[in-house]
Amino acid sequence: MAKQHSIEVLVGAFMAAGFVALFFLAMKVSNLSANVADDGYRLTARFTNAGSIKARAPVSMAGVRVGRVEDVRLDKKTYQAVVTMRIDPTVDDIPEDTFANIFTAGLLGEQYIGLQPGGSQDYLRDGDEITQTQSALILEQMIGQFLFKKAEEGGK
Amino acid sequence: MANKARALVDGLLDPLARLGHGGLKALAGLGRAHLLLLGILAGSWDMLRRPRLLLAQVFNVGVLSVLIVGVSGFFVGMVLGLQGYYVLSQFGAKESLGVMVAASLVRELGPVVTALLVAGRAGSALTAEIGLMKATEQLSGLEMMAVDPVRRILTPRFFGGLISMPLLAALFSAVGVLGGYFVGVGLLGVDDGAFFGQMQAKIDFREDVVNGVIKSLVFGVVATWIALFQGHDATATSEGVSRATTRAVVHSALAVLAIDFVLTALMFGK
């Protein structure tokens, strides 16, 4: 009986350790604890070029993550990228004249959407569109422009 | 003359016949393995009424493997930390060390190495145990007493392996991340916050952790099934049991690695 009991205790400890490890992986290693609740509200923004923004890319304001990109698709009429974002429900006072930029974290890092709040007293609501946007900076384009400009200068 | 021609034709057909014989034998083995799996699964209801049997097997496969899995995980994590640091520091990206260590552990090394370790430590023991039970006619003895040996002996072992494998893999990955943390942050001076911060930003729960658990569940089924089948199918001699044990380890290792490729292609190969 005593042996059976000690086996039970050990198996219990083993299973508990396994679940603790899973919990550790979920909370500490993966982004589960940092997930935005799915009940946030949606905003859209149009960009002439969305760069490499993909679903789940972070949306941040003043460097703090306030939401995630939910969907990126092409508007067939205007040939613009329509980016749908889910914003955390606690951040419910984003001014109407907020500016949406596509930034890159570091030189080679992933791209994210940065929101720069405006001064309006009217706030964006579910389904609204951010009208003022700036597209992603494409490194190749910039280098091309730079070379072009240099060549122009050299010609003078 | 006719005899000679016949001998020639036979000589030509002989390799073909051998190939066919081998193929038929392999197919028959596969069939027996699936019938055994059906028998094992059919016994799962009986097993639920006797949780003690399952408990003992979780102890055998799971608890007794904790030490080897934990120690291996720690060392694998530490090696990943060292190697990853070397490569990443050349690109000025050593802050991503946490991502690299955690992604490789959770997606690949955790499930796969755990499955290989369990196949070696617990799978071989299962095969030897069942093979010896067969060789010493204990299984026949059970049948004489109208106890189905598959339900009584094999089913609890199967589910013991199935339950233990994901838990052991999670343990491996978690201990491995701590090992990588120990080397990366403790010895090599990677920033503490960046190590975990980047890791949390890049490792997705559904995509990475859950897929890793699914992998280890599949490996648990495969490794235990192969071990049980080889034991149950062993020739009832001491030599047969030793061969079956070798086969169990080799086949499980190959099956785990091959299935891992397929699963990885399905899960991550977009």
C-alpha cells in the first residue's frame, strides 16, 4: 500500500511538473500573456504601400503596443492596401486626426504600425478609418533616390 | 536442355520472388501492427475502470524518464545558447538569442529529442518486458485465465506513453530555455530583458507551442506503438527478444524523424 501511494505521489508530481512546464512555455516563452483580447475594436487605414506588414504585426502608440494588425488586403479600385487593426478596448480615446505610419523596428527588424495622436477631441470608434497615413519606407527606393540625386549633383 | 532453360528462368525469377516475399512480409507486419493498435484502443474503456494500471505505466514511462529528459534538455539548451550566440553576435543580433533558443526547442528539439530519448529509455524497456512476457508464456497464461493480455498489459502501457510524452517534451523545452538563459544571460552577458522580451514577441502560442505539443503527442503514439508491437510480435526466444528490442529502438527513431519532417512541412512550411 505504501509503495502504491508513493507511486501515486511521484506520478502526480511528474504530471504537475509537466503542466508547469507547459504553463511556463505558454506564459513566459510565447506571446499568450501578451495577447490583445479579441474583443477590441477595429480601425482601418489605407496605405499606398504597406511594405511587409502582415497579420499579427504590432500596432503601437508612443512605443507601447495598443493592438495588432488583423488583416491586410488590396483595394481593387484604388490599388491601395487596406490594413485592418484591432485596438485594445482600454485604448478608446484615439483622436480622429491620428496619423498612421509604417515603421521598421531597427534596420532589419520587422515592420509595425505607429500611431501618432492628433489633437482632436473626437475619438475614433469601431469601424472608423484613419485617413492620414504614411507608407512604408522601402530601402531600395531610398537608395535609388539617393543615387539619382547624387548623379544629378555630379552633372552640374 | 529443357531443364537447363528452366533453371535459368528460375535463377532469373529468384531475386524477384525474394523481393515479393520481403514486401509481403512487411505488409503482413504492418497489418498485424494495425490490428494490435485496434485491440489496444478497444481496451481503453476497460483501462479507465482500472486507473491504477495506467498510473503504474505513467510512472514507468514518465517519472522514470524525468531525470534523463531534464538533464538532456538543460545541456541542449546550453549548447544552443553557446552556438546561437556565436552566429548571432556576428550579425549584431545577440538580443535574438532567446528567440532562437526557444523556437528551436519548442518547435523541433523538444518533441524530437524527447521522443528519441523516451524510445531509447522507455520504449526498449517496454519491448523487452512484453517480449519476455511472451517468451516465458505469461501472456498465454493470462489468456488461459480468460484475461485479454492486450487489454490488460498493452493498453495501459500505450496510454502511459501517450500521456507522458507531451509532458516530458514540455519539460525538456522549459528546462532547455532555462539552460539557454543560463548560458546566454548568465555567462555571455546577453541582456536579460531582451532575452525574454524578444522571445515573447516572436514565439506564438498557437503556432509554436501548440504545434510542438501536437508533434510530441504524435511521437508518443508512434514510439509506444512500435515498442509494444515489436515486443508483442517478437520471436519467443531470448535472441528474438533482443532483436525485437533493437528493432523497436531503430524503427521508432526512424519513424519519429521521418514523421517529424512531414509534420514540420505541414505545420510550418508555408
